[in-house]
Amino acid sequence: MMNSRKGFTGPVNLGNTSEFKILEVAEKIIKLTGSSSKIVYKPLPQDDPQRRKPDISLAAKELGWVPKVGLEEGLLKTIDYFKELITN
């Protein structure tokens, strides 16, 4: 954003254009980490969005930004990052 055109302030959505259910992400994290955690189901908040797919067209247009890392690769990088923090 610092290098964007003068007068452009956003806000700008960033994210992956693939849509995943939160349950899918939770299951993938448990699998990738080898965790024995159990998923707990709670009632959704009233204002919980039914779709979680960001519109990144403004980011692409104004910033030239598009996602380059898929979900699993990003999760693995995040898991490795936190493992490193914990072990040091």
C-alpha cells in the first residue's frame, strides 16, 4: 500500500480466492500437525458470514497483488514457523 498510487487508501481485501469451510481448515490443521485435538461445535454467531471468499479484485488492480501460496502450503509454513518459535 505504501507504493500504491497517490490518494489510494483502501481498504483492500487480501486472501485466497478458493473457498474453504472452517471445518475443512480445522481438519487439515489437525492432520498436518498430528494433533489429537477434537473439534468442538458451537452455535454460529448471528452475524457469521455464510461465504468466506474475499473479493481481491481491488488488490489485483491497485496493488498488482494475487495470492501465490495455496492453503496447505501456507498452513505448513505457518506450522513450521510456530514450531521454530516454540523450540527456541
